[in-house]
Amino acid sequence: MSELTLLLIRLAFLAVLWFFVIAAVGVIRTDLFGSRAGAPIPPRKAPKAVKPVAKPRKGEPRQMVVTGGPLQGTTITLSETPITIGRATDATLVVSDDYASSRHARLFPQDGQWIVEDLGSTNGTYLDRSKVTRPTPVPLGVPIRIGKTVIELRK
Amino acid sequence: MSTPSAELVPLPAKRRVAQLVMLAFAIVIVMGAYANVGLAIDGRVPAGMLTYGLGLGGFMLAAYLVLAKFAPWADPLILPLVTLVNGLGLVMIYRLEQAKMGGASATNQLVWTGAGVVLFSVTLIVLRDHRALQRLTYTAGAVGLILLVSPLTPFLGKEINGARIWIGIGGASLQPAEFAKLALVVFFAGYLVAKRDVLALAGRRLLFIDLPRARDLGPVLITWGFSLAVLVVQKDLGSSLLIFGTFIAMLYIATQRTSWVLIGILLFVGGAILAGMIFSHVQDRFTVYLHPQDPALYDKVGGSFQLLQGLFAMGQGGVIGTGLGQGHPKLIPLAFSDFIFPATGEELGLTGLMALLMVYALIVERGLRTSIAARDPFSKLLAGGLSFILAWQVFIIVGGVTNLIPLTGLVTPFMSQGGSALLANWILIALLVRMSDSARKPPPQAIQDEGMTQVFQR
């Protein structure tokens, strides 16, 4: 094997090594901005609801929106089932917050109204500015504060 | 937003094809390196090229398939990058074996790589949700401590090359400290998630730094004392530096307080000075570090001979290296384990070493990126800690062999010959892959527009 061939192999190897590094950086670059090629996945066809959900009457809240805290932006569509909030993993809204209890509060519908109930939390549940001491009806758009998380009901 | 149409949130792509292409590219580079070694030494392509190349390729294909099945959203770059480093390590060990260097065995290393891939797969398959580790916080801490002190137990422990960091099981020797570091990172992450508010918020402000409360200092002091004890009793400078540095870095990630870093550095400098005054082996390292070119030290047993041979080798390599198979890396003692970096430096030169360091940097970057994208504090800390420990380890050993910092015996991750380190690092990569999978996975899509059903992500 001649010196020249070996020199060329050596240079080629280093070039390929750097090309690998550059290719890796290239993968990251497209990774950062997302790939254009993939068309947005079409929304899955909603299966026919077995039992049509009763349309909420006018003036009734339809969803619960997290407006503050780490989970800000989360929305939960309200149905007939109660909503539990807390740190426990089986809660409907799981908040990872040192100021929340594992079973902190409960929201449930009653006669077309949603009621908030504190479940004996350490730091309390606040409806607007006042502490919730017994089950209290929640008006639309009034913030409920649980630890660092703020939620409200919306239409 | 110019288009009011209800456009879905852009999903992060899986990038499986990119991953496979990069993986194949890494394998091709490794096979090219084998061929280069053979051409330079015997003038022909070595018979081992296909065995080692296809062996490595087969292992990595298996790892890729497991990853594609059990962690489909995982980062596409982590596995190819690790493959390249692991493969280059194999080539260097093969090359040293060809040069008749005692102790170097590429076959052993390939078998260990296979075992590492098996552990990688097992970790991915068994650990479906890494948050299960959070429940094992204190168990992991206890396991870590037991593993760390296990070489000191009378019948199990073995002393090799002056450091008592081995345990012998049957005929094989393992370095439990390599696995202990993983357990300890899990422990630190779990502990800091629980305590970080207290560590960050309680305390007094003095001049520019926030002084923590004395009782919050407890765990830091305990870790410090413990890593010093490891240093003293096992004479393992590298591991103690690794553990203490990682703890401080994770404390910083958790609390974002510079004061903890300052306290950590002060404690470390204090501990190092203390250890240097009391223990002769620490002092020796310092003397070698300060005066590597002293002829008396060069000739002394355990002096600067090894370090200087490494430096000479890198000097010989220069900018583009002597070429694979054309240097004399076997003149460096332990060139296949602790000193594989200078050995590679001689043959690939500065250009090659920089590429290698870039690959390490990219692995760490992917890990830190996972940490940023992670959705819960435990994953953030765990991913940050695991990436940091990898980066820190590379820094300690590369800094050591280039005489930037005093030399402490640590392996170069994935390159050095040695089973325990390779296995432990493959588990580390599996954890990172698992976390990047859960961080990049898109949130569950609603099955229907409205109704009784809610889709949640656990």
C-alpha cells in the first residue's frame, strides 16, 4: 500500500467523520423546525355516539378551562360526571403542585349548576376571593384557585 | 396566525428513516475504519472487518428494532451517535490488539457491546414509564450506596491496579461504581424534586448570594463527605469527582441558584486541598499534574510516564493524525482503556478528536433537549442529570489525559475497553431514549369531538 493511497484514505476518513457530524446536526436542524413533508394527520372520524349527549341548556357551562398555573391551557369538556382535582394520579385533573392536596376539590353538576366542594385540602380552595367551606355553586367565568392552578367554567 | 383554518398543532416527526440512515452511516464509518487499519498494517482488507462490522451492525439493528417498537417517538440521533463512538472504540481496541498489545481484546469488547445492547433493550421493554423510578427514590439511593461500598466487603471485593473498586463474581470482575452512579442520579432526581422548593426559597440573602439554611445543607454535606470517603478508602478519585459534580449540577438544575454551585466548588476545593495534604496518592497526582516533564517523575513508578506518553502521542498525531494503523499507540500504557483518547488522537489527529468530541457533545445535547422537553419535573432532572454525568465524565477523562486537570482514572464512555462501564452507559442511554420518547410523544388526540369520554395522558 503506497504512502499516497494511505494519505488519501486518511483524509477521506476524516472528511467522512466530519460529514457524519454535519449530517447529525442537519437532522437536529430539521428536528427543531419540524418536518414539512408530513401532512397534518386528518382528525380521526368521530365514531357515532351510542347515546347522544344531552345538549346543555342555554347558560350552562360546557367546559372547564385552566387559566393559570403549570397546566394553563388545558380544557376539560364537562359532562354529567363529577371532576376531581388533586395530585393523586386518579384525579381527573392531575396537578403537580406542592400547594395542592392529593384529593383537593371536586366539581359536580346539580340541577343544571356546577358545584365546587373542597375535599378537606390543606391549603384550601378559593372561589374568586373567598374560601370554599361548603359546596358552593360556581358561576360562569369566576376563577377557582387550587394551589397555583386557576380554573374557570366557560360556555 | 394568518390562516384562521383549524390547523392541528404540528406533530413532531418520528424521524425513523433519518435514524436508520444515520445508523447505517455510523456502521459504514466503523467498517471503513476497520478496512483502513487492515490496509495500513497488512496491505489488505482484514478478515475481521466483516465479522466486527456486521456483528456491530446486527447488534445495532436489534437495538433499533426494539427502539422502534417500544419507544417509537424517541430521539432519532441518540442511537446512531452512540453507535459511532462505540464502534470507533472497537476499532481502536482491534488496532491495539493487532499491534500485539497485551490486554486489548476486541472480541471481548464486541461481546460486551452485545451485552450492552441486550441491557438497553431489556431496560426499554421493562421500563415502560420511567416515572416508576420516582417511586424508587430512596431504594435507588440505598442501592447506589451499597454498590459503591461493595468492593470493600472482604470476600467480594478485589484490588486491581491499586484501586479497590472491583467485585469478583465467579471469574468475572465488575466495577459496581459504574452502576452506582446511575442509581445515585435517580436518587438525586427523586430527592431534589421533593425538596427543591425548600432548597431554593428558604434562606437569607448575604451580599450577592443566597445563603441556604443550615439544615438544607445537610444532604449536600453528606454527599460531599461520602464522595470524599470513596476517594479515601477506594483511592478512586474519578468516581468521587463524578458523583459530587453531578450532585451539584443537579442541585443547580433543580433550584437555579448560583449559590449552590459556589458552595459546591468551595466544598470541593476545600476537600481536594485537605485530601492532598493528608493522602500521598492524591498528592502524587498533583505533583504529576504540575510537573509532568520532570525526569525524576517520568522514571518513577506511577509517575508521569503514562501521561507524557499520551501527550507525545497526541503531539505525534498533529492536526490530521498519522492515520489508522500507522501510529504507535501501543507505547502508551493502558492505551485500550483509560488512555484510548490519546491513542485515537495519535491516529486521527486533532481533526478526528474534535469530531469525536462533537459526537459526545451532540449526545449530551440530545439529552439536555430531552430534559427541556420533558413534561414533569422528575424527568427533567433525571434527563439533565444523566446527560450531565456523561458530559462530566468525558470532561474529567479528556481533561485528565490532556493534562488540563489532574488525571483521575475514569473510562471514556463507550470507547474504553471494559464491560461494566459499557453496560452501565448503555442503560443510561436506554433511560435517555425512554425519556425522550415520552417527551416527544404527542398528546393524545380526542377520539370524538365532545361527549362522555375524556382522553388523558398518564
